[in-house]
Amino acid sequence: MKRSRFLIAMGQIGVAAMASGGASAFQARRAKTDYTHELNAPPEAIFPLLCPVREYEWLEGWTCEMIFSESGVAEENCIFLTRRAPSGLSTWYVTRYEPPAEIEFVVVAADVVTRLNIALERTAMGTKLRWNRLFTGLTETGNANLGWWTVDKDRALSQQIDYFLRTRKMWRATSAG
């Protein structure tokens, strides 16, 4: 059952392209975001938190469904699903897993494909955390929604990780930072 849901999600790319009028009628657009944040913790403390299972500890409102992981947590070729606006059902695939320095995901939704690369670089203060995202619209709707993710959202994620590392508590909308 889980494998079939993955194949359906992957098939949405072709369905979305066909629904938009085919390759000759549709012109995909791209958008990028790039945000860097300094954290006062070593990469070894931060990297494990960049996992669909561990995000339940620090990211308010996070939900996912693990489709495949031999270890039960993030690893190369791990696949999981999320359901969030505006993308709806999204299939996440871990394409690069290099602890404690880098993790990369390809996220496939009906209207947009995203490549998310998260790099951690050791610094004198702790770690430079870099969020780099590349969005590609698959439909006119996807093109229209390319700007929904901003560096402000990556800044908020970084602040939530920082809060968790300092307090071992999840930052909530009512938390004082």
C-alpha cells in the first residue's frame, strides 16, 4: 500500500503536466531561496534534528508518514510523505545524506518540485546552517505559488532549532525566544 502511494505521488508529475496542456503549452518557472544562520551548537548536535522523525521534537505542527527507512530515521534514500498547504500531498526523498555536514531532499508535489539542500559548516561559534531551496513549477498553479516559501520561513526554522538546542523544549507560537 505505501509503495503504491509513492508511485501515485510520483505519477502526479506527468498528470499535472498533461493537465496544463502538455509540454508545448506550459512553461515551467523556477524560484530560489538561500538563507544562512549561525547556531551556537556543533554540527553533530544539529544534524540529527534534520530528520522527519526528530522534527516532531522541535517543529510545532510537524506531521509526516514514513514510507521507507531501513533505520527508522533519515538516511539516504529515505522516503516520507507530508500534507501541508499550499502543496497538499508531498513525497520527500532523501537524495544526499552526509552526517554531520549535509542532507538534501527532493520534494514532489502535484504542482511543484523542490530541491532542499541543508548544509552545516563548523565555525568558531558553532555552526553555520544554510538552507538552499530550488522550486520548479509543474503547472500554472505551481508557477503562481512559487513565492510562497521565503527566507523568513527558513529564519523561523533556524530560530526554532536554536530554541530547542538551548532549552530542549519545542518552540511554540506562545514561546519567548
